[in-house]
Amino acid sequence: MNVRDSEHLIAELNQQEPYQITDELSDADLIIINTCSVREKPVAKLFSEIGVFKKYKKPSAKIGVTGCTASHLGKEIIRRAPAVDFVLGARNVSKITKVINTKHAVEVDTNFDESSYNFAEYRTNSFKAMVNISIGCDKSCTFCIVPATRGDEVSIPSSLIISEITKSVALGAKEVMLLGQNVNNYGRRFSSSDEICNFTKLLQQISMIDGLERIRFTSPHPLHMDDEFIEEFASNPKICKQIHVPLQSGSTAILQKMKRGYTKENFINRCEKIRKLCPEATISTDIIVGFPDESDSDFEETMSVLNTVRFEQLFSFKYSARPHTEAMDFDNQIENSLAGERLTRLQTRHTQILDEIMDSQLGKIHRVYIDELKPNGKVSGRADDGKLFFIDGSEELLGRIIDVKVTRTSRGALDGEII
Ligand code: SF4
């Protein structure tokens, strides 16, 4: 979502005056740090980065801090780092052209509704379009700062989503990535008859857009994965067979403390349904280890879900206490060293699973969408199930979807040849 927010910031700025992106800090007239605050580390890094930018930037260059840390720290950022010229929250992206010209402006209203705002057009990758379908989150997971930084969930009207995707397809995109904190909760607050739409219906409408060949989305919530949604996922040929199902913990007791709304058994049931209806799908997940009160046996439950579902991709972290969250005040915070041991065990086991999955790919054929030119006469792209491929080839392959046979496997990517 931050990547898309950055595109919106650039688009809005470019409408006011033409900007060019530079890799040279000393050339920049404007430096924007678009922040995340899901874990503690990036927040600490923000202030050291501001120090570096202040030292090497042009004297006249402005520094802005945007994103979730801007929402949560607000004017505190300018108090701690007066070199910062403006602060703009994750829910206030459309106001960039306003704050940029006001010294020490702070715009961090998490109730601001920009769901119908018509952002100017800018995309870093013309082959793949990221499109927001909702903003914010209505859940209250006890470890998560996002509802405090991105506000309540608001769905973007389906007519705007369809017209944005249609426009990006006309400009060359064959693939869309639908973005939202809980995409499959889409439309929950729509009430009038011309608005009513859920995520499954939205997927059906989007798949009717001529010229669009692939639909991805992130992230769905396990709680809202009803049968209708999984059946649409499995049967709609335009929907890529890659799905993120965030587990967080395999222990039902810990899931309750996290207020996730599902049990270990519900979660496994949803993944088994996906595997049954769509055996070619890859499933990725997020796992937090060391959540307050997590016992050895709770952690073993998480290991057992990993071994049952065999996720193709795992994003795993030690629990990090965040401000504005319930879990911050929970008793029985887990020792960092114990959380570290658990994380290592989890990741080691996942690596074994991943190696087995990738090794089994040798000789298989995938449809790959080529979207990037690499050095040394290579191009790269992703298969329908999300696997990354490197292939010998040049510019003329960009934007094409081609059959590729796997010739070499490794943990992170596959080499292939066009057949
Ligand atoms: S669903 Fe939970 S983890 Fe995801 S953004 Fe909302 S509160 Fe955070």
C-alpha cells in the first residue's frame, strides 16, 4: 500500500509542476520519506535517515515525512527533527500539494475520506497496475497499529475501481494488483442499491474488463474467506493462483488474545478448501512469534500449521510491541532471546519446505508475464502462481505472457527457457 501511496504522491506533485525522480540525494529539491510503522525498527530508522538527509541535501531542499509513522507521531516528528518541513498522514495523501508549501505543516487526520478522490495518473511499472479498493481497517487485532494510523475501513466505489483499471489497461497493463488491508471485507458498509457489492462480485466485474489478463490481490482476511470467494478464486481464469492467508499464530488461545476471529481449525479448513479446489495455488502467510503469553505448546501449534499447510512463502517476525495497541500492556511479554529461538526454528523448517517445493518444479511449464529487463541479457517475470522467473531474452519480451519451462531451481527464483 505504501508503494501505491508513493505513486499517488508523485502523481499529485507532477500535476502541480514537473518533477523528476533522482537517485542522487544532493540533486533533490524535495525528499519524501514514506514510512511504515508496523514494527518498531523502521520508526527508529526514520530519525537516523532524516539526520543523513539533512547533512547531505541541498540547503534549499525540503524534507517531508508521510505514511503511517507520520499518522502516529504527527507533530512530534518536527519537534524531534526540526529539519522536517512537513508531515502528511497515510490517510491524507491527496493533500500533498497543500502541505508542501506550508512550513511545518502537519496533516494527519485519520478520519479523512479520500475514497472518491480522483488521483492523477502515475505508475512505476506500466505492465502491472496497483489499485486501491479500500482504505483503513475495521478490525482490532491487539498487536496492530494500522487501525490507528490508517483509520476505519472505507471501500472505494466499484465504478471508480473499474474505470481506474480500464484506464491502466489502455496504457498497457495486463495485470492488476488490488490493494486493501482486508480486501475480502470489501463493500461491508455499502448500503444503497447502486453501491452494494462484495469482494467476490467485484472480482467478477473486474474480470470482464477487456485486455486485462491477470488479477492479484492482497491481503484477504481468513475470517472472510467464505466458500463463494474460494470458489471464485479457483474457477475464474483471470485470477492468479496465488493467495496470501495471514495466519499470525497457529494456537487458538493466542489467536483469541490477538482478536483474530478464527481458530486454528477454521484456518486449516480454509487452506484445505483452497488446496482442494485449486491444487496449483500457492499460499503465503504472515506469522508472529513471541506474542505475549505464547507458551512452548502454543508455538508447537504454529509449527504444526506450517507443516500441514506447507506455505510457499512465509513472512515471519518476532512480536514487536507497538503504541496504540492493546497487546502493548499485556502481561507475560516473551523474552527476546526465546522469541528469537522460535523464529529461527520456524524459518529453518520453512526453508526445508520451500526447498522441496522449488526442487519439484524442475521441468514444469508455467505461464510467465515478463515485466522487467535485467542485466546480462535476461528478463524476469512472475508465473500465475507468483513464482519469480529469470529467462534469457531482451526488450521485445517485455509485456508478453509466455510459456516457460523450468531449467534450474533455487530457493528464491527459477531459471527457465521459452518453449
Ligand atoms: S486485520 Fe488486523 S493485522 Fe490486518 S491491518 Fe487490520 S488490525 Fe492490522
